[in-house]
Amino acid sequence: QLQLQESGPGLVKPSETLSLTCTVSGASISSSSFYWGWIRQPPGKGLEWIGGIYYGGNSYCNPSLKSRVTLSVDPSKNQFSMNLSSVTAADTAVYYCARHAPGDGYNSFDYWGQGTLVTVSS
Amino acid sequence: EIVLTQSPVTLSLSPGDRATLSCRASQSVSPYLAWYQQRPGQPPRLLIYGASNRATGIPARFSGSGSGTDFTLTISSLEPEDFAVYYCQLRSSWPPRFTFGPGTKVDIK
């Protein structure tokens, strides 16, 4: 059974960098069949795609966040990560990691982590 | 940039009722449309992909349809656990971009 688990600090100061890691169990992150993504949800609001990455390193990001987002993969730890720089209160959200559904041509997200709340505050 | 609009914002129904949720794209799109259910405190759950294909383990009371700019999620007979927020989501072809609609809340009348 595939499982994803986000980890990282729950509180980040304004202007600093938010760093999160997603640990994958039940599948190898290095499989050529999988793409991995990040989605966030501000409290009480809707979902926003942040970006996605293939184990080989190709990544794609939301244009509205592109200049601040860095995505990476660590096959040795079966993890993938995201950094979001220069955060403001508007970046306060629950951050989810997810798998792009291979059975759907990677057009949707079939497995999700439980999410981690990150608050940006001094 | 494609924008997704969902209607209604809130749908107040009773268990056993039929629910019809709409998702409209700002321009004609390929059928890479998905639907998700999100219960409070839970991550989204994939219900429908490719506009009309049920994801693994999804009950038959959930169905999706549509093409072009108009898509529909239908729940044929609401169960108590179906009262939740539903999101549609689209992938643009290239470069890949993923857009979510604002959501429809199905609550108990």
C-alpha cells in the first residue's frame, strides 16, 4: 500500500524559506512510472497546485510561484522535497504531497499525504 | 490560463437525494478532468479521472460526464459520508499545469 508522509517545521518566519519533505513508502520513488507533486490549501480555502517532479529531476511549477519554488528528489531516502523562499503570511496553508496517477496519464493525483500545516508568522 | 468555475457554491440536500455538481472551463479543454472529494480534516480523495472514469474503490453511485467546457459529477443517491466538499481539477497539456476549481460544498439540508 502506497503511503506518503509530509514532514517539516510547522512555523516559519516571514522572508525565510519553507522546506518540506515527503517520505514515500510502499513504492520506489525511482520508478520510471511515477511523478510526484505538491499541492497546498490555505485554511478554509481551496486547493492550489505548487509543482511536480519526476525522479530523473525534471520539474514543473505553478507560474505564480515558480521564482520561489525549488523541487528535488532523493532516491536514496525515497523522499522528495520542496523549498519555498521569501514566504509571507499568504503562504500559510496545509501542504500536501501527492502522486500523479499513472493510470490516468499523470493527469490527476491518486495518492495523497495527510498534509502538514505550515504557519508563516514572526 | 484556463479557469475552472464550479456551481453551485453550496448544495443543500438530504440523504438519498441525487446531487448534480457542475464544473465549467473558461475554454474548451481535453478530457483530462478529475473530481475529488474532501472531508473535513482529510486530504482530497480522487473520485473520477478522465472526466468519466471512476478511480479504484469508488462506489458506483459516483459518475462523471462532460466534454469541451462543461463537466458534471453526479452522486445518484447521497449517503451520509458523501456530505463533503468536491473539487474539479484540470491538467493543461504542455507545459503541464494543474488547476483546481473553487469547490462545491454538499451539506445536509
